[in-house]
Amino acid sequence: MLSNHQFKWMNESNAEFQQDTLTIEAPAKSDFFCNNGVVSESGASPQNLMNAPFYYTEVSGDFVMRVQVSHELKDMYDAACIMIMQDDNIWAKACFEKTDFDTHAVVSVVTNHTSDDANGCNIKGDTVWLQVARVGNAFSFHYSLDGVTFDMMRFFSLPVDETIKVGLVAQAPIGNGGDRMFKNFSLVHKTVSNIRAGA
């Protein structure tokens, strides 16, 4: 449960708890992305953005965090995300996003001073589970349709400290914003035996 952890805001936004769901408003033109210098008329952010609401707690050591996310997927790049962060230059996020190919997909971004961007599997519907697992400086992102069986979407490493920020992001990089819903949140301090499987 979110209430069992001490959370803080980076870029505070409107938020509401109702039963087991946290709804965070994504402001218009809000994102986390460190542009690699490629700028175009469409398909890429014209500048670095670090202004999306990030509702986080600090976690030391290995852990597994998962949450079910949903939203209306109205504008391109609209997303509900989970994120791990060392600082403004070192972070990664897994998103449920409306892509520039007009699909609903799980998407990951890993940032070590500059951001990459990797579209994963397309998802039918407007909800999905997202998970991140940490073992040392290694991380894995997973997704699930039922909250039981999780498949890997990304395995990576980042130069992070023992304690990092971990939490939820609501973004609307080029759109008008909107609500992002997060429910069935869990954060467990444990070391998974198989980080690629996330278990």
C-alpha cells in the first residue's frame, strides 16, 4: 500500500486517493526526457523536460515494486509510469503509453545523462501492470496483463547509490494532460533470484 511508505513530490501535482487508487494529474507538456540532441518537427521532444509529477519514496538496497496503471491515452506520449532515479542525470522509467504509432504499448526509457527510448509490446485496452526489480546496480522492467504473470520488457544497469528514489510518474509530453490512475501498489524489500524473470 502507498500509505505504508513515506512519499514525497518532485514537481507536485493534483492527486487524490480513493479506496486503493491514487489518481495523479499529468499537466500539459510534462515529461522526463534528456534529449540526445536529435530535434525534429515531430516525434521528438524539442528540449530536455524534467517537469512531470514524480511521487516517490527513497529505497535502500534490493527491492521489487509493482503497480497497476491506467489512463485515457488521449494524446501522443500520454503515459502512466514507474520510475527509479539517482538524480536528474541518472534514471529510468517504464511507461504505459500512447505511442507515435497510435498504439497502446509498454515503453521504457533509460537515462545516463542522455535518454534512449524503446517501445515494447503493444497492449490491448487501457490498463496494465508495471514492475521494476533491483539487484545491486542491475534493474529489470516487467509488465503483466493480469498481475500474476510478468514478462520482461527491459534489463539494464545504472551507476546508482545504495539509496535511490522510486515511484510513480504522470506525463503528457506534448498533450493537454489528464488523470493517471495507479492501484494495487506494492513495494517489497527483497533480492530476486532471477532478475530477468523479476522473481
